[in-house]
Amino acid sequence: MADKDFEGPDDGDEVVDSGAADQAAPEGAADGPDTQPEELTVDDILGAAQSDEAAVADAPAEEHDLVLDLKRVQAEYANYRRRTEEQREVEIARAKGSVAKGMLPVLDDLDRAEKHGDLEEGTPLAAIADKIRTVVARLGVERYGEAGEVFDPQQHEAIFQAPTPGTTEATILEVVEVGYRLGDLELRPAKVVVAVPAE
């Protein structure tokens, strides 16, 4: 066997492990500085969508049915969570509506007290009235029905029609009982006297 004289690498030379080089370069990849294989990150792999068929294909034959059952249970659970969240929102709105309806007689009493001058600024009753109205407003309750508005049978309940000269369309002449709504939920229609065109 002949002696071979190998020179060590100079300081500027790059040392490449032949085994590592074989692993780094995929088959069919062209040599050159501009052609590098596209690398996948862990997030790319984990975030990739997998179909039921692909999941079953990866599983051993005896586990195919189990994988399909697992996928079905996951879908059912996702639907159950969505329905539960929707039902929870409905129940919250129903509970708010129930509380708000219970407060309507109190709000009516406060309106009557204000008309009679019992809620003078600085009195304890005026302070209590402000706190109650603030709580009701936080629930999202809105009052509606003002004199001069156009009459809308979807929102207002006419208890009397007064033929009025000079009136061209049905308008609210007087509000007997204020209406309240909570979002899209009608808590109580406004009871009004309607001015209608005189014949």
C-alpha cells in the first residue's frame, strides 16, 4: 500500500463532511449557490391541514376505524361547543330582559315623581333615581316614544286617535307610557295618543 501525503486544510479552506454533504443535498437537486431546497418549519408541519383520508392512510390498518371515529367525535364536539355558546348568548339576553322588565314599573314611578317635582336636584330621592337609571342603561335598555315622532304601529300602541287640522301624517301627540327595548327585544311598546289628519 503506497503512502499518501495529505495536506491539512489552510485557514481559509472550508471543511465539508462527506456524510453531512450527502444528507444535506437531496436527490435531483442541482449544484449551485442559487438552488437551495425549501425548508419546512415545525409550524408549517403542524399547521398543515390533514384530510380524513390522509389520517387514515398514515394509521395502521387495524386503526383506520378508530381514526375515523376520533375525527367524527372531534367534529361533533366542535358543533356542540358552537351550539352551547349560541345558547349561552340567548340565555344571557333572556336574563337581562327579565331583569329589565321587572324594572319598568320602577322607571314609570320615577317618571311620575319627576313630573310632580319630587325629584329635585340634590335630594336623596333624585340620587337614588339617577343610580337606578344608570343601572338600567348599563343593561342596554333604551327608552323611546316622544311627542312629535312619526307614529309607527310596529313600535307604538295607539290608545286614542285625535283628528288634528294641519296634520298630514299620523304623529305622536302625547306619550301616555314610554316604550322600552333591549337591543332587538321589545320590552314594552310605547302607549301614545296619535294625531291623525282631520277629514
